[in-house]
Amino acid sequence: MSTALLVSFAMTVAMASTPILLASLGELVAEKAGVLNLGVEGMMLIGAVTGFAAAALTGSAYLGLLAAMLGGLLTSLIFAALTLGLSANQVATGLALTIFGVGASALIGAPFVGRTIERLGPLLPQALAGHPVLRVLFGYDLLVYLALGLTAVVAWWLRYTRPGLVLRAVGESDTSAHAIGYPVLAVRTGAVAFGGVLAGLAGAYFSLELTPMWADRLTAGRGWIALALVVFASWRPARLLAGAYLFGAVMTFELHAKAAGFALLPPEILAMLPYLATILVLTLISVRPGRVSTAAPACLGKAFSPA
Amino acid sequence: MLYATPFLAVALTAAAGTIVFGLMGYDGPRAVRDIFVAPLAHPDRWPELLVKAGPLALIATGLSVGFRANVWNIGAEGQYIAGAIAGTGVALATWGLSGAWILPAMCLAGMLGGMAWAAVPAFLRTRFGVSEILTSLMLTYVAVQLLFLLVRGPWKDPEGFNFPQTRMFTPDQTLPAISEGSLIHLGIPIALLVACIAWLLLARTVAGYEVKVVGLAPAAARHGGFSERRTIWLTLLGAGGLAGLAGIFEAAGPFGQLTPQFPGGYGYTAIIVAFLGRLHPVGIILAALVLAVTHVGGELAQTGVGLPQAATGMFQAMLLFFLLATDVLIRFRPVLARPARARAAA
């Protein structure tokens, strides 16, 4: 394999992994607080479309990122209002959120189909990333670095800070946390909102960098893979990072195989691979009994109403 | 309240739809009228409503039994496609043959196909404890790709000018219309009948009781010796079988072949139907009609006020949002403020 090909492969892996990492990191924080938000795919789609629309209207991909964060945030607040405010069933509400995101994003995006925008592009000046090997380190856009940095920050924050401990307490035992006097619903709302912002960014990564355009269902189920990744990582940020890059590699393999006209497997089989791999991986980590069930936050998915 | 909130949710959705579509620059009141009222006002549209409601009711009936037992099968769309694929396999294998046995064989294959697709999450959940939510959904994406693979490859119509679609089914492989020239095919009355049978099974059998207890009080169910494992298998296979049946009904009914356009989202919409119908078969038939109205109405609004097709999906999701939101009225008795505001908004 030539250096150029290796560099291109490595960079594609990093870029394919970034949206999954962002979305699953947000979901991890929400789940650590005890909230199961199945609407990741919907929030990503809203982020993708609001980001693209803002970038197309203002000409700035960075304003697009801001809009995507706002879009993801607002969408997640619908979820928070229903599940935390009105203690609605989290599974059903999350599904509704995804169905809503698919419809609403297509509705908002309809006037923007076929428009082009200036993509995010590399963050650092060209000089730093001139050499192909340096490009692997310095040649990315803002979000690749942001995703990596945030993963480290979240890992540290959850583990070593007091607010992080409170968040985990809320997720492990809502009644105890409430009895001590922590605002359970406020903490959970904050966690859901954080998840919404990151899902919005993850969606925007598709429309502003990976495939700089808008098409219906642009994120193609990556939100669900992000959800699976949180389980795969046993709710640990470091493992999330490894898992996201693993999935990124699988998807890049699919892409490169397609481009090379890989004759052994038809493209449809290659397109199945990420989903089959997800099922396989979820099964493999569950083989040892008790592993997943002990790793999951104890109050995951349960409604809590202070009274 | 249990049966009042679905109506409240419909009213709130109409109100919110008027505002949202208005804000987006469409004629809001007209759009909502097109979506909710117009299909009912045109008697020539009624058969179309039934054709859309049939598969929704069939799939939602299966899903509702699982939801009652806290088994979250959200991959009905995949089971629906798998059923259509399995049934079409029989149709293509019996190409050139004739006989009254072909159509029942196709339907049986459809059910088995849907059950096979649902058996994977059931096995993984009972054997390894893998969440059926994620696996059932992942398999939907796999089913879609499998459909593409088949219609573009081995199942492509040899006389189809290279279009990615199967042969048209023969008359012996097509569901007959209930009367000459009617849109309504035999699958629709069967779907309604199946929903009623499912209600009988749930309300009058021990297995139905078990499903309900496992969902409502898992600890009591374990104490009573009810097997959670059996419930998971039963509900997933049942839901998969009904979704598969709906799939082959759709393929052997309105479509008459398989094409890449076959997956139309019935499996997702059926989730909304199940909840709006209160997980009760009679409610589900009514809810399926309501969702069918919004579907046909969405097409009317497309030509009427230029609302994109996708608006229907958003509208349907809003319906579920408002239903889940008003459910709070079932669990809590509000004092003064909240119901007054809710009524004013409606």
C-alpha cells in the first residue's frame, strides 16, 4: 500500500468516526443521568438540516454549526419536556422524536435540496499539513478535534468532578439523589440537552463536511449505531472512542471497497455490514452474563417524579 | 381519561399543525383541513383509506401485544419487508404454475419470513440479553438492502427492460378484490379479522394474561411462574408473523410485484397506531383509520397547498407527542391550571 493511500484511509476513518463519536458521547451523558433517548437519529437529522440551511443562507459553515447545535438542543428539549416534565414513556417518546426528526428535517430541507455550500474544511493552515504524514495529524476540520477533546473532557468530568458524580448518582439511584437534595429532573434535563447539542453537531458533520449537501434521511441510521455504541462501550468514554473508530474503520472499508469495485461482495451486502457488525458486537459483549446489566446505569429509562 | 386523551391528542395536533404550517409559510388552516377532513369528505377516497389502514392495523396489533409485555420491537418495517420477500420468493418459484394453493402458500411464507426476521432479536434477547430495541431496528436496514439486492440481481424481471423490479405476479398470485373493480383486496377484511382474533386471544387466554402480567408486574409474573423468555418469543414471533403477513398482502395486493419503492414506512407508522389505539385491538383499528386519513390527506395537501410529502410524517409524530403528553392526565389528576389551559388550546 502506498503512503498516499494509507493516509487517505486513515483520514477517512477519522472523519467517518467523528459523527458517531459525537452523537454517542452525548447519549452516554444522557444515559449516565438515567435517561434513554432513542431520538438520536431524529436530533441528528434536525441538526444536519438546520446546519445546512444556516450555512447556505449565511455562507458560513461555522454559523451552520451554531445553528445545528441550536436545532439539536431544541429537539432534545421536546424530549425532555415530555419524558421529564410529563413523565412520558422514554422509549415511545424517543421513537416519536426520530419519526418527527425524519419528517421535520425533510420539510425544512425541501427548499435546500440541490444547493451547495462551502464545506467546513481543514482547521489548521495548509503549511502545517503539507506533508502527507503530518496531514494525518493536522489536516482535519474543527469537529474531529472537538470530538476527541470532548471525549477526554467528559471522561474526566464524569469521573473526577463533583457535578459529574452528582450526574452519575442521579442515574444510579434517582430516589437517593433526590433525598439528598439534588435536583434530579434539572440534572437530567441538562444531560438530555447536552446530548441534543452533540447530536446536532454530529448531524451537521454530515451536511457540512462529509457530504456537503442536503438529502432526506442524510444520516442513514448512524444515530442508531451511536446508541448501540454506548452499550458496546459499557457506558465508558474511553471505550466509546475505541468503538467509534472501529466502526469508522468498518464503514471506510465499505467505502473503499465500493470505490475499488470490489467484486466479491455486491454493494448491498457492503451496506449491510455496519448494521450486521453492530448486532454481532452487541451480542459478543453480552455473551458473558451480567456484564452489560451491571454496567448500565441502574435507573436507565425509568421515569422519576418528585413528590 | 384513558379513552379521551387520544381524541384530545388529535385535536391538539390539528391546532399545533395549523400554527406550525402557518409559520412555515403555508396556508395552515387549509393544510390541516386537507390532512384531517378532506379524505373523509370524499367518499371516492374511502376505499383508499381502508387499503392504507389494513396493513397498519395488522402490524400494530402484533406490536401492541409486545408493547404490553415491555418487548420493544421497533423493527416491524424490517419484518414487513422480510415477509414480502419470502412470499415473493414463493411467487417467483411458482411462476407458470396455477392453482388455488399458490396464494395461501405465499401468505404462509410471508408470515414465516416475518417470524424469521423477528426470531433473531428474540433469540439474542433471551439467550444473551441483547436489547431487542437496537437489534430489531438494525435488521430493518439489513432487510432494505436485501430487498435492493434481490430486485437488482437474481429476482430482476428478465423482460423488465433492466428495471430493478420483479416480474408482475400472475392472477393466481394476486389477492383478489372483494368486488369487481374495487381497490379493496381480500387482505383488508382478513387484517381486520386478525385484529379481532388477537383481541380474543389477549383477553380470553392464559397466554394473553401472561403477556399482560409480564408487562405490568414483572416481579409478580416471576413469582407466579410465568416465563419471561416465553413471553418474549411469543410476542416477537407474533408481531413478526403479522408484519410479514402485512408485507406479503401489500406485495400481492396493491404492488403486484416487488420494487425498490416497496418499503413505505408502514412498520414505523404502525408504532404510532399501536399507541394511539391504546394497545387495544378496537382502538388500533380506529387509530389505523386516523393515520390512514393523515396519509391520504397528506397527498391531498401536497396538491392543495404544496405541502411536501414529508410533512405527513412530522404531523404523525406530533400526534404521538401530544398523545404521550396528554397521558399525564391519566396518571395524575390535575388541579385547576393544567386542564383549563389544555382545553383552551384545543
